[in-house]
Amino acid sequence: MQVYHSEATKLRRARTELHDGQLMTPFECPERVDLVLARLRDSGVGPVAAPREHGLAPVLAVHDAAYVEFLSTCWDEWQAAGHGGEAIPTIWPTRTMREDRIPGHVGGKLGYYALGGDTSISPGTFEAAMASKDVALSAYEHTASSGQPSFGLCRPPGHHAASDQFGGYCFFNNAAIVAQRALDDGHARVAILDVDFHHGNGTQQIFYGRDDVLTQSIHGDPDQCFPYYLGHADEKGEGPGLGYNVNYPLPPGTDYATWRERLELALAEISDKQASLLVVSLGVDTFEGDPISSFRLKSDDFLDMGRRLASLGLPSVILMEGGYAVEEIGVNVAKVLQGFQG
Ligand code: SP5
Ligand code: ZN
């Protein structure tokens, strides 16, 4: 399978993540890319190509311009304000305050544009996010021109990024950017299937009122799991989008047998809604050994996952989302892609 990767995705190397009340080395680290690449090479999944640059236009097709501007200037403003550590929000426009005015100070803007405190902004973050969407778009272009599946080794991931919010380690929503580009190229309907452990809140929000992108997510129940405030089964889309968002929340401890039943429902929905392109938000943090998640998929389950995804017979773009630094991240990604190739 054609793979896209950019060394520039490693420009994001945050030093701190606020996790369980402590500042830790981030789970979403550049080493993830090398673990996946090494395993893809070992298992003969490839070739690996560098992306071409796509600029900001496809980003602005799904994200707010002021949000993108904020991401591009945040680190410089944070430094100019004299702060020592990385840019981490500490206050938000929550239920008891106003959200109709965007503050001028970087500390206020940070809370306005962040959906959580888990994602520090650091030098190189914006550049890496740009490279990540270039990886996604280059994968899409390969699939569009050849009909063959492709894998984009995106980093930072994208599915938590909403139209004007970052968080959950995500800045630009790579899957949404690809889906919108496909629509602009003439596809009538695109399906995004999110199999990351966490709910794809950003993807859901971006397309919630639309019927041209079917968004589905199989994930840890937000009653118990990040991002907590979105991802319930009763979120079905609104207006013309009603029926075009489907959530499959599952309890912590879920194994592959149960997970796969939801996958079958999601695949049937994609056929039913007659999508002509499949975008997979591939998180492998459903793995039993993942350090921040709580499903119980085993490595061999990822092979079956790939086979089932391929069974749709649609042109497919598979994009990297979560899955954290354990040796198996590479093994599990390789298995999905091998299963997909048959
Ligand atoms: C792309 C992606 O997978 N983003 C996930 C971001 C999750 N960040 C917050 C994680 C909080 C997890 N808390 C679990 C406690 C385990 N000790
Ligand atoms: Zn995740």
C-alpha cells in the first residue's frame, strides 16, 4: 500500500502534557512515527513517499481563519508574554462566562481555542500540523488518481480538532480536510469511519449539519472516557445532517468480538448511504496495551479489522490518529494495512 510520511511531522516535540495532575512527557511523541515506519518497512507495507505541499486553502475549507491564525502565532505570542513553559490553557469560557468576545491576551485566546488542557503548544507545532495535513492530502490524491488505497502517517493526529478548537493532541482535522477536498473534487458523499479509541468529536462537529459526509465513530463511552462531553449514541446529526452522524459508544474493557459488531453496523451504514470514498481515522489505541485507553483488542484483531474495512470495496484513504508509544503501535498499524491488502 502506498504510504505517505514527512519528517517535518516530527517538528512537534512538546515537552509537557498535563496528565492525571502531573506534567509528563507527551504520549503523542515523534517516536511514534519511527515505530510505525520501521514496522511498515519490516512487513513489506510500502512504498513510502514524501507528501507535496498543499498550502492553507484546504485547511481553511474546514477550519475558522482566526483559529488558524491563532495556531500560527500562539507560540511566538506566548514567548513574547514572557512565559517559561509551554503554552497550556488554564482558563476557558465555561458555562458561567461569556464566549462571544475573543480576548486579546494569548492566555485568553488559548482557552478560547482549546477544548482541553492535555495539548501544549510548543515550537514547531504549527509546522508539524501543516506537514500532517500535507501527508493526508497526498494520500488522498494517490487514491483519487489510482483508485488504490493509501495510508497517511499523519502526526499530529486530527480527529479531536473542531472547526475552531484544538485539543486531544490534534490541531488540524486531517480526515475532515481530506473529505472536504474529495467533495470539492466531485464526490457526492464521503464516509469517515473513526476507529480510534476516543470519540472523533472534531470530525462530528465539523460535519454535524451536513449530509454530504457520513461521520461514524466507535469509541470509549464518553460517560467514562475522554473527551467526556461528546460522543453519545443520541447525537445523530442535525438539519440536513440528521441521520448522517452515528456514534457507537462502548464501555471500558470492551473486546474485539463486541467492537466488531459495531464495525459491521458502521460498514452497513456506509453502503446504505452510498458513499463513494472511505476515509478511515485509524487510531490503534484500542489495543489492550495502550497506556491511556481501555479497550482490549489484541494485535491479531487488527488484521481482521483491515480485512473488514477493505470488504466495502471503496477507494480508501487511511489516516493515522492515536495509538501511543508501545512497541505494538507499529505492529498493529501494519496489521490493519496488511489485512486491508488481503
Ligand atoms: C488522538 C488521540 O488519541 N487523542 C487522545 C487524547 C487524550 N488525552 C487525554 C487523555 C486522558 C486519559 N485519561 C486516562 C487516565 C489513564 N491513567
Ligand atoms: Zn485516541
